[in-house]
Amino acid sequence: GPRGRSCGQPIPGVDVRVFSPDGEEVATGDVGEVVIRGPNVMQAYWNKAEQTASVLKDGWYWSGDLGYADDEGYIFLVDRAKDMIVSGGENVYCTEVEEALYRHPAVLEAAVIGIPDDKWGETVHAVVVPRDDVDETTLIEHCRTLIAGYKVPRSLELRSEPLPKSGPGKVLKRELRAPFWEGRAEQVS
């Protein structure tokens, strides 16, 4: 059903809500950061006061996950907050662009990142490891048929080697972003 992509409802005794960056609860269906409060939530990171302060605020644990709640309290995750791209004031969720890329049969691996852009702040850049012979234009045009124009990668890099991953196999996007942001005072994402 329509809730197949939901991670479910909170268990009894646990309060899960969706907040804007300023700590206000957002309207049903609007995307914000998923926050959690309850007896099962950690009290602190061991010997890491600064890290603790960045995720525990007014009794709420800020998960770093962007999502929304429906009218019955089912939670849907859309992306990690740190992976969201803001391009020309529009929010682009990397996972949505990656899902579009993965729908092309020639794509073995895909990662989407924000790279600096003087006009838009950031633009959408895709890094793809193809399983078959394919060119950048074909993949960009494929995305254009599936997602809004502002979400379509402005640039796309094809690689022959696997994407960098952590021990558990998660793509290390910071390694993909690093060369683009080197020497810049601030990194947007």
C-alpha cells in the first residue's frame, strides 16, 4: 500500500515528530528533521559534549534524517540532512536522484552530491559506476524523464572503479565531495 515505504509509527512511550531547523514542528506532510524523545533515547555521547549538544536539544534527539509524517503518524524518510542539496533555494534530496539513476539498467552504482556553484550555491552532481557502456548525456536525459528539472544532475562523472565505501558498505559521500570543496571557506553540504 501507500505506506510500504514508511518506517512505521512510533512505539508506545516514544514521541517522534518532524521539526524545522529552528525547532518548530512542521505541518503534516512537510519535510523536516525527524526528532525523537523517550526513555530509549541516549543521554549523551561518551566524553563528547560538543557532539552531544549538536544532537540533543531541549530533550529531543535530532536524528539527522529528513522525513515527514502523514496524518496517522506514519514516518517516511527522504534523505540524510547532511546530504540534502540546496540549489537556487530549492531542496534536492540525493536519494530521489539516485533512485532515478538506478532505474537505468546500465547503472551499477550511483551517488549524488552537491558541488559549489557561484550562481545557485550548489548544483547536482552524480558519480556513476556503469555496468554497461553508457554515456553521461543518456543518463542525464533518463533522469529528465523521471524527476523535476531542477533535480536533474547538471554534471555527471562516469567511473570504472567502485565508489568509496565505509566498512559496512555505505558510500562515503564526503570523499566524493572533498575535491570540489577544497580551499572554500564553507562547505554547503
